[in-house]
Amino acid sequence: MTSGFGRVRPVEEKKLDENGADGIPARGPVATLRRIAFLMERQREETRRIEAFRNAARTILPLPEEEVRRRAEEGTLTELTGIGPSTAAVITDACRGIVPERLVKLEATSGPLAAGGEDLRALLRGDLHSHSDWSDGGSPLEEMAMTAMELGHDYLVLTDHSPRLRVANGLSAERLARQLGVVDAVNEHLGGSFTLLKGIEVDILDDGSLDQTPEMLGRLDVRVASVHSKLRMDSAPMTRRMIGAVRDPHTNVLGHCTGRLVTGGRGTRPQSEFDARAVFTACAEEGVAVEINSRPERRDPPTRLLELARDLGCLFSIDSDAHAPGQLDMLDHGAARATEAGIDPDRIVNTWERDRLLAWASSRL
Ligand SMILES: [Zn+2]
Ligand SMILES: [Zn+2]
């Protein structure tokens, strides 16, 4: 486990709390580094800068507390691989029970990421779309699970990419099978109240089939199907392609349906062209959820399509599509959009408790 919680003992916590700045609880060094990384990620700061904090947390996690304290006092933390001057300063403050200035500033940004969706956000029990470093995410799957727990989720579906998405290090059937074993081990360790669910973000191939073997798809709890290639295909074949995927009984969620990018480091990209009425009608008939992708650079589907899917009776799933732990908090954006569109919370599958969700996800198999 790469988490830092549980390392601060109650006695120490009391001592630290007295020194907390502006009501911010002082934490141990690992928890402080993780909190800084989390808050930077939800603000969409640059991944490389954030990784410095996560790497430093990983470096000191296995060390005895006494050694970390001694090195902090002697100024020798930077001798350790993965710790530089700024992370050493954070660790030193944390060892002394001081909330680092950097964290004080970040905590000021820790409120909801979007206004208007707070009530719906509070109803969300989990997240159906997330990535780990098994594909193109930045963190180990157990770190994603830990952060989802800290956010109060009951479940997180791990949905790394499928084989054909080579740029994202998509998982072959063999690697996926191995990942499922790791997920089982993590769940045993977590012990019951939270579940890391088995999933995939499976590519929708040109002919509408799914990019993973039916045998492997059948072993998963939840399957998100998305278009990642040939986004500029003509409307008629794109419509056939998407409906083909929606009709596949393995598909539970239609991921970021238009593929558009509205802002962000990867630039912008127009939405794919397809007959949205036909695709959403198929979703409604099959009980496939239309994803409300919460990433600010996607805002997918656009409002007009979101309202069309609402009027056609579709189910929805508000997903973070997180590629790093802090991005799991982006559900705020999707919740605000769903609220604005007046979508009934009971039609949003991740307001459901885990067993209802699992029954729905396997209902066509
Ligand atoms: Zn995707
Ligand atoms: Zn994704």
C-alpha cells in the first residue's frame, strides 16, 4: 500500500492538531505529501510537478518514523532518491507538526470544483471510469482505490484501456487477467466497506465490435465502451459503429460519446458526427448508461445532446475518467452539469448502491 493513513497515531495527532494552521489538521509527512498531490491534481496542475510529491511519499513510506525525523532535523532528507529541496521542506514541516505554507495555500482551493451540483454530488456512491499506471494513468491502482475511499466512495471501477490503444499501453487479455488478480488482493486488504470493481474502457472498433475477448469481458464487473480512433468517420458508419457497441450485451456505459476536447493541454477537437437520436434510443432500449464525462477538457456530451438523452429516457453515469488520484474529485463538474440538465438522480447509475449497480451491469449477459 502506498497510502499514508493509519501512520499518524492518536497521541501524535492530538499534539499535531494543536499546531494546525487555520483549522487545517496537521498530518504526518506521508499524508501531507499525498494531500498536496491530491489538491494539485484536482486543480489540474502539471503532472510532473505533482509526481515529485507522490514519489517523495513513496520514498519515506517504508522508512521508520525515527529515521525520517532524524533526517529532517539533520537536513539529510535530500540524500534519499526522490526527495528534492521542496519536498524535503514539506516533510520537515510535517515532522515538526507545522502545516506547510504550500498546503495552507492549496487548502484554500479545496471547496467544490463546480457550483450547483453539490446535492447530487453527495448522492454519488462511486465512479465507473478510472485509469491506473497499468495503462495511461499516473498512479498505481491501490493509490486510486485509497483516494476513492478517502472521497467517501463505496466503489471505484478500474477501467484501464484495451489492447488496441497502444499509445495508452492498453492491456492485453493476459495483462488484464493479471490485473484482476491484483484487484482481488487489494480488495482483500481493504476489507469490505469499499470495493475496487473490475472494469475496462474498451475501444469500440470500426465495425462496432469491442476490443477485448468476450471471455475477458465476461469476467469484469462493469464495462465502459468508447471510441478513440477514426473520430472523423462519416456520420452513417459512425452511427452504425456506436449502435453496434451499445447492442453488445457486455456494454454498460457509452464513454465520452462525441470525443470532443474543448480545452486543455491536448488542444481542442470537434465532436464526432453521428445520429445521436438513434444512438441514444439504442442506449435507452438496452439500458446502457450515457456517460457524463466530468473532465473539464471534455464536457461530454455537450448540453444539447445531454438533454436529448434525458428526453429519450436514457440512464446516465457521472464519471471522472481520472488518470490520477486527485482527478477522482472531478465528479463535481459532472454533477453540476447533470443538475443543470434536471436529470433525476435515480437515472444516474452511480447513485445506486453497489449490489444494484452490479445486478444492472450483468443483466444482459
Ligand atoms: Zn476514453
Ligand atoms: Zn478513460
